[in-house]
Amino acid sequence: MEKAFRVAAGVLALGWLMAVIQPENAAQAQDVHVRVSPDVKTGVEATTEFPTIQMAMDHHPFAGKGPDGKPGRVYIEIAPGVYHERVIVTQNHTNITLVGMGKSPADVVITNSLNAKQAGGTFFTETVEINGDGFEADNLTFENTAGNTGQAVAAAVRADRAVFKNCRFLGHQDTLFADYGRQYYVDSYIEGGVDFIFGNATAVFDHTELHANGPGYLTAQSRTSPEQTTGYVIIDSKVTSGIPAGAPHDTVGLGRPWRPFSRVVYIDTELPADVIPGGWSAWGRTNETPQAYYAEFESKGPGANAGSRVAWSHQLTAREAARYKPRVFLEGKDHWNPEAAAAKLP
């Protein structure tokens, strides 16, 4: 009898202990951590170490839900190296975080070389294609090395609530296809020559450097109607120019409309001398007043020339500019806070 009592008491004590520690463990257990490294020679299902990023995407364990019912996150932690591969994040792979484990984004490079002529069209050239909502990337590089050979995409982003922190995007024409959903780029670097940020996402580029490596337009946003909430905002950022010797100067444009209602806004951003005085182009459209919405607020640097801008562009007031702050422009119906999401990244 006494022995049975002790056993029962032990079971109760164990149950109490599990009740105490379960919430913390459950909160931790919802996330999954996967390692990618060239040192890993094989990668099979149900393991958490893989030699390539795509293999990790194909075979990683899925995260569970926490005690609050919210889904967990899959962290793919990538060792320093150059990864010559194409990576596709499909729609059913949500809440994926790619983390470069090097000291800088230059230590982890995902690279490929494919242009539109080789691939059969622009939308088949991307080195990395991202379709899963809640995607995050931190401390790595997306690269297309096709060079000045036509359209060649480094990253195609068609995901809502996507965050890129301390990342580099390297290419020439059409480097970054920011096409769908709310996207937040912070402390990052984007390089290209022609229309190198394009698409119809609702995107903010915050404390980010846009580097023109040749003559052309920085943006080709493609909003198709004035009712759409899409557009690009470049805020507290810097545009730099590395026009090659012998190339014509004063040929860096702030944007041109890939679709009629294109919307791009620059706020508190430094512009180089190579920015064309008019700033913007109507891209051959003959409307007396183009339908695109192009605006600036407090541009700085030698390329900030408000008096010479095309007459149909806008110089914003402080109140108007406030509507384009990251938390306001990207909030949406679910009250997403992109700055808080970025702050949680390593």
C-alpha cells in the first residue's frame, strides 16, 4: 500500500513538473533549425544537415505550432561559402528564414548565371525564387553573374510579409523582381544597371544602398491601377553610382513606369550627381500628365534637384511623407510591423 502511494505521488509530482516546464519547451519546440554546409556530404529526409540550400528546402522538418497556436519558423543556417545553385521556396514553405553564418553578407553567396535569352524569358532567370509567405533572409548575398547581357534576375520575391536584413542583391538588368506582397528591405545593398528593382510589390527599402553599375533606371514599378496599394518606398537610404569610364554620365533615372500607374517615393535619401535632372521618365507614354505617381521628400546630395524634376512628379510635405513610413505603408489589415520582425533577426 505504501509503495503504491509513493508511486502515485511520484506520478503526480512528475505531472506537475511537466506542467511547469511544458509551456517553455513547447514555445521552443515549434521552431526548427537546419544547417547547410559544403562540409556535409549527404542529406536525406529527417536529417537537419544538408550540403545544399535547395536540399534543405526540399527535406527540412516542418515547424510545429506554439502554445498560442501560431506557426513556428524554419531557420536554415548557412555556413560561409559560395553556393552555385538555384533555390526555389514554394508556396507551402512558409515562415522560412535563411541566415548566413559568416561575418558579413559577402561570406554566404547564392549565385547563378542565366539571362533571358538563355532561359527563354526574364521570369526563368532568377537565382532564388521566393513564393512562401513570411520569408526572411539575413546576412547573405543573392547574385546573378550574367552581367550586361539583358534581363537576369538575382531574386524574385512573390511573398507577403517578406523581410531582408543585411543582404546583398547583385546583378545588372532586372536584379530584384519585387513583384508581390509586402516586402521590407533594411540595411541592405542592391546593385544593377537597368530597371534593377521591378515588379508590383508593396515594398520599402530602408537604410539601403541602391548602386547603379551602369546607365539606366533604378526602378520599374508596375502598379496597374490607382486603387492598388502597391508601390516602392526608398527611405533614409543612399543611391550611389559606379558608371564605368567612358560611359555617358547624368544617365541614372529614379524610375520609369513598367505599368501605367507605377508608384515610387524617395524619402530622406541621398542622390548622386549622375541622376538625370528630370529624375523620372514616362517611358514613351504620350499622356500630357502621365498616370504614374513619382514623388520625393527632402532628397539630399548633388542629385537632389527639385527645381529640375519633370513637372508631373511631386515634392511631398512632411504630412504626405509620413504615409510612407514602413509601419504605415506595410501595415495592412493584419497590422504587420516589419521593423519589429527585422529586429528579431540575428
